[in-house]
Amino acid sequence: MAPSGGDKPYRVYRGGRARGGVPTLGREQRARTTDRDARTRERARIRDDGDQPRRFKRRRWYREWSWKRWLVIGIATLFTLTLLWGIASYFSFRSGVIAANDRLPKSVKRVLVHQDGLLYSHGTNILLLGTDHARYRKADRHSDSIMIVHTDPKHHRLVYLSILRDLKVDIPGYGTQKINAAFQFGGPRLAIRTIRARTGIPINHVVLVDFAQFEKLIDEVGGISVDVPKPIRSNKFDCPYKTQPQCDRWPGWRFAKGTQKMDGHRALVYSRIRENLLDPSESDATRAARQQQVIQAISSKLIGFGTLMKMPFIGGDLVRPVATDLTPGQFLQLGWVKFRGHTMRCRLGGETDGTGYIVADEESRAVIQMVLGRSAAQPPRPGSLYGSGCVTGNRTL
């Protein structure tokens, strides 16, 4: 018999027996249960029949993003990568500069004129002494290249002043000598004192350059482009062949007129040429001009996009050929001045006296004023092989 009252009979389900009314599922819960049961039956049928599983499309969360969100994420990612690249580049370059600072004798720093202010906003004078031998402390070699780099950030100008190495000067303690002998007698310290006394230009920083190492540097940055003003055929030096018969038949180094890309060895040969057999009028003065070209080409390549992209990997190698007092921050400031400024090339020379010396001419004093920006640039006197003067733009000395 059915029980009296509102109670329903006992029913058995998973939770066991329960007295009273059995709770029923809502509409949404019943629908979810039905779908779950249907999927369970479908998986069981697939296992039994061996059919391929049915792929259910799921909506990806990133498909709901707008282009603005993607743009913000892209910019943030690019900024992060650039920041990491910059940090890695700086520390790589910094390690090389610290090593270059250690290579400079401490006695050299005492003769430099201290400079206040930042290099990208204050003018400075940097002496470059180049040699094919890196024995700076022993000071047993002449300086093959003597150049003062004067920066003028306020007028966006960079001046290269080459000093002919045969220039006749008074070297303190050694009397009248060629100016490049100061490096041999007293190393960079005596060279700085002699050049400062001859030019009246205070030397704030110094860079000692080993040209033999420059060859490797040029190769690492992918070579340089140099505009050769006229055809060149040099005399026989640094023969590229191994046997003497081949060197005897070899006519010498040749360079065609026009812009050409040079690797490290060829650029070094170009900067060393003193005699052009196709133009007997060329001399050590034109050799100094070629050195200016090579140094300018290297500096332009160093601040180029390709070199900057490789900076984390070659940053330390860029300053391997030098010994200097310049800090990493000062190098970066010089790069900015170079990037913004225009170039003027000058030469401090004179007239030959027939004994191997070059005696300073009347224009030599005027050239110093041109370098310091106190007078307009004037080229050397026409017909003068070693004359002092300055040129701008694409003109050659």
C-alpha cells in the first residue's frame, strides 16, 4: 500500500537511500548532463568502431585581441630587445676600452691637459700617434703617423690635422730633430710635449695606434670604402708573394681611380704608400692625406648600422689596436660628434731644405688658427708639395 500523507516511497540512487522528496536538476544542469553523456557515448562508439576522433573547435584567446593590443605588445618587445642589445654592446665595448686604458703608460696621462665638461658639448683635442709596432713602453720606434683630431661640437665640425713626420722641430733635451723622432727618444710622453710646444694646441687625450692591428679591425667590420683620387702604382714594398722570383716580376701595388672597397691589408698598404710611380709629385704629404682617408673611413664604418648590429660580439675587438686614456663614455660621445659633424682636413708642413727636413712655412701658423676655428679654411699654396693648409668637403690636400 502507498503510504499516507505527502511522503513518497523510498528510492535508491548513488548516495544511498533518502527519505522524503528527491531534489531534481535544473534546466541548465540537465542540459550539461545530457551533453556530457552524449560525449561519453560518442567516445565509447569511436573506441568500438575504430573511427577517427571528432575535432571540436576551440576559440583561441589571442584571436579576440585587437590590432591595438598587438601593436603595443610588438613595441614593448622591440624596446626590450633593443635595451638588452644595448646593454650587451656597451659591456662588450667597455671591456675592450678598459684593456686599452691599461695599455697606456701612466706617465703619459700626466702630460695631458685636463678637460672639464662632456665631449659631445665641449671641444677637445686628441693626438693620434700611429706606428707599425706596439712597443709603446719601450719607445724604440718612430711614429709613422702624427695627427691631431679637434672636435668643435658647437659648430658640428671635426678637424683632422696631419703633421708631416719630417717636420723640423726642437725636441726637449735632444735639440733639432724630425718631429717623429720624439716618439723614439721619449715615447708618447715626449711626443706630446714636443707637438704641444710646436703647435700651441693643448692635448687633452691621446690614442696610440698599432696599424698592424688595424688590419684585423678593418676585416672584422667588413672592410672600408675609400675614394682614391688618382691611379696609383707604388714601388715594391711588402711583396705579397712568397718567392723572390715572383717578387722580382711583381710591378708593385696598384690602385685604380674612384671609390673602392678595401680589406684590412689593402687599406693598410694604401695608407703606407709614399711614392706613386704614376705621379712623381706625390710625397709624404700625400701619404698623410691617405692616412686621413683611411682613419675617416674606419670611423665612419664604426658608427655604421652593420657594425652596431654586431657590437655585442665584436665590441671588445674594436679598440684592440689602440692604447688610450679615453673612457667608454667619451668614445660614445665622440661617435655622436662624428655622426652629426662635417669634416675639415688640414696639414701642417712647409718646404724641404734639401737635407731631408721640412721647414715650417709661413702658412703653418695660420693653419693652427683654421683648426681652432678662428679663421676660414685655406688650401696650401699652388705647386707646394708639403705646404700647410686646410680643405673642406671632397677637396683633397
